[in-house]
Amino acid sequence: MKQRINELKERFASELSKVTDKQSLEELRLSFLSKKGQVSLLMQELAKIPNEQKKEAGQLINSFKQEVSARFDQKLEEMKKLEEECLINSAESYDESLPENIKKGSYHPITLVQRELEDIFGSMGFDVEDYSEIVDDYHCFEALNIPKFHPARDMQDTYYLSTRNQLLKSHTSAAQNSIMHKYGKLLKENGRPIRAVFPGRCFRNEAIDACHENTFFQMEGIMIDKDISISNLIYFMKTMLSEVFERDVTVRLRPGFFPFVEPGFELDIQCSICGGKGCPSCKNSGWLELCPCGMIHPNVLKYGGINSEEDPYEYTGFAFGLGLTRLAMMKYGVKDIRTFNEGDLRALSQFVSR
Ligand code: DAH
């Protein structure tokens, strides 16, 4: 009996290794484990052997049966897994007309830049905040020291909804007021500085061309605490830009006017293409405008519930508004802003994160 079982074991192993599909696996299973299968035949033979050998032979048959069924289960699992993998990789589940390199899917270049910046700011202790795309006039303008009919509104004409004074936000600065209210208590009661970045989609009524889109992305950031100064602003901006461009960057600040900061700046970085000598990419100036910023205006801190009328300079802070779309264009050498919204996978799937 022992020898019979050993032979069957070998036969089973060799047949199992030849099985390539589920049907032949099932056939093999039946030939061993069905009522008329090999294991049943062994059982019938058991009746014929002398009584004193029955116990041992019975155990041998049983353990053979268990081994066979365990190996079937295992093989079936392996085949199922393989089938799933094949399905995922097979052309059947994809549009055959897609070029080979874009079948796997990829992140949008703006998503890549946004995530990279979130990581960089996260490592510097900044919270990452999400904010709605539909806002009201107060948050988009008035809370930012841009009263009704202020000329600064002309630059930010956007899309207005017909209900409840709502509009599509024209800049990520629209979230500043809410974030100040959200974290102000922690700042005042626990001394936890407010450090937050808030990326988002912005909208403007623009005439579209290679440099202007009606839909684009920014990433705003604020830091508020006692004694925050322009040096803190420069330090954070330089550190962040060095990380993004993976080298030390030279920056310069020029005065710039934005009603919600005082003083306000345009932050430029030295053109990496010509090293500051001047070339077509930097319009021969040697510098690229990258990130408007400034010290948060006392009115904005007051509307945000940070400072009181009596002590308008108790806390100070800086704010910056990074053009994420612009940054993605510079980083990846995209010449036409429209590429980002056109949804052409041949263009959009080429980018990878570092
Ligand atoms: N919100 C401004 C815009 O979109 C950019 C900006 C300028 C943001 C200065 C800031 C800042 O936080 O300090 O034009």
C-alpha cells in the first residue's frame, strides 16, 4: 500500500505541474478525489488487506487525501491570482488605441508639484488646508482689505454665481480669514504659531493665451506668531525654493502692492537658464517673478480675529501666494499654460515626481 501511495504521489505531482488552466485542474481533482477517483480506489483496496495492516494503511491514505486536496486548493489560489494579474495587464481592460506608455495612468503635473510643496512645507511644520472653490465676496475681497469698488478688484475679475453673493475664488488668499479663525485660539491660548499652506484651484475672467488661463492653481501660505519679521519670510521662501529647484537659489525682493500685505513684495528668483545674465526665458532681465508675498496687513489680522483694536501689532505674520501652475511650467519646461487643462494624455502623462 505504501508503495502504491508513493507512486500515486509522484503521478499526482507530475500531473499537477503540467496543469495550465482551471478546467484541467478540476479534471485532475476529480480523477483523484471523486467517488471513482484514485483515493476511493485506495479505500476499496483497504478492505482487502490484512486486518493488522489496516490501521497504518488507513492513516496513510487519509494523509495522502489531505495532502492532495491542500495542493489543489493552493494551485487554484495561484491560478486565480495569476488570472487577475493577467486581466489587469491585458490589453482587454484598456483602450487599445492608447500609446503604450500611458496605459498605466499618471499624476497631473500640477498634482506632482503640489504634493512636493506640501511635503516641503509639512517638513517645516506647516499644516496643509483644503478650502472651497466657491466663496463669498467677504472672504475673497473684503476680509483681505479690498473693499467694494477698490481698483485692485479689477485684476481679479472672476465668475459670479447668481445666488447668495457667491463667486469662484480668484486667489487662494480667500482662505486666509477662515484659517486665522480656525487656528487663532490655539495661537493665543497655547502659543502655537499659525503655519499653514492652502493649495487650490483659482478662477479669473481672462482672455486665454499661452500665459493666461481662466482656471489655474495657487498655493497660499501664512505664518503668524509674535515677532515674525521679513527675515522669517525670506528664510522660508529661500528654503522652500531651494528644495523645489534642488539647488541654492538667489532671490530678490521688489516692492509690490497688494492690499492685504504691508509691506508687499514681488519675490524673484535668479533665472536658472542664463544664471542671471539675461535670456529670452527671463525677458533678458536675469530674474523670474515667482512669488508675491508680504507682511500681513494689520486690518487683515484684525478681521481674522488675531489682533484687537487696542494692540494691532501684538501678533505679526507673513503671507505668500505661489503660482503652482507657473511653478509647474518652470519646473517641467511647459511653454503653454493651456496644456494643463486640455486633458491630452500624451502631454500630461510624461511627468514624474522626483
Ligand atoms: N493673491 C494674490 C494674487 O493672486 C497673490 C498674493 C500676493 C498672495 C501677496 C499673498 C501675498 O499672500 O502676500 O494676485
